[in-house]
Amino acid sequence: MSTWAAVWREAAAKREVTRCEVTAREPGRVTVVAEMRIPAGESTARYAYTVTGGGAVEIASTFSPKGAKLPVAPRMGLKTELPGGCDRVRWYGRGPHENYRDRWTGAPVGLHSLRVAEMIYDYVEPQENGHRTDLRWMTIVDASGAGLKVTGLPRLAMNAWPYRQEDLEGPAHPYEMPARQTVTLCLDHLQMGVGGDDSWGARTHPEYCIQPGVVYEHRMRLEPLAAR
């Protein structure tokens, strides 16, 4: 992560949960709310998880980055790991190649399918890569069809990597990336654009950044998929 964004490097790992309780119980569904303090300025986050008897989980998230001289946040979303066998990705959104908020006009909206190994892009030096935006829904499954479906309410973005996010910060070359037996899945509301309009050093335009002082809200639904 660039030095200008260093305050965000461990913000998620060092977050402090200030409240966690069941807020609603109904037949076939329960809602749990978690509120937390983010160690980046005076930032806060809130997650409401509504779990149904069928195994679906609807997540409503609120992120409030704030603080004096706080830099823009790199991304807002969730991250999880799946078994390495879940390597088949299908999505309705922009693709099939990687695309970002300020680099998506050449990526048409459509139905796309790739293996996880095809979702990444090996830059000369390992870095953020393989993002897909403007998704209505996506699935990631194993050879039997078992896995996960994620629906944006109304949209989401994602990365699927055959390594962990922190692995991107060590190796100097793609061939040095460690082989993992898991898949990292990032489910984002927003990720800042890549900038570089002059082909090199231009900063990301403000409209493609996650700005302090703004409250960001997002919803998505996760559903288990059974083997065929």
C-alpha cells in the first residue's frame, strides 16, 4: 500500500467493536448489528447481518471515514477466504478483463465466466489487480457447483485471487507469489480508481475516490449454492 494511505493499512485488522447485539428476531430470520471504531481518524463502520433459515445472509453496511487530514480510503467492502476448489467465477457485470471505476468504458456489461487463475493480471511488480465492477450478481463455485452466490443491492464489485491480499506487498515479481490452497474473495461497494491519466503519475480524480466526511452505504446478499 502506498505511503500516503498508510493509516488505512491495518485499519480493518485493528478495528474495535463497540456494539454487537441481536436487534430483531422473526420466524425464519434474525438480525445482528455490529458497530465499530476504525483506527483511522474518527472513522466508524456499522454492519447489519440478517440471516434467514434458508442460509442466506443480507449485509447492510455503513462506512463513515472522517478525521482531520485523513487521506481517501482505498476501498470499502468485505473480504473472505474460500476453499481453493472454488475456482469457477461467473458474473453479470463489466468484463471480462479487469476494470476499475475510472477504467471501465472498455469493459461491457454482460455475462462473463472465468477461472480464478484467469481473473488476475500479473503486473511486472505484484500489486492490486483483477478488479471487476458494476456487478448485479456473481457466483463462485467448485467443480460440483457448490459455492456462493452474491447479489448486489443494487451493485457490487469484486476481486478473486489465488493468493492473499497481503501477499501482494512482499514479492518483487509475480513468480515469487506464494501458492495458496485458498481463494481470496473481496466483495466491495467501492474501490478508488487507478488514476494515471497522463500514463504515469496523475492522481485519481476526486469523483473516483472514497472521500472523508462522506457516509457510504451498501447492501448485498450472500446465498449458499448446493452441488448439482
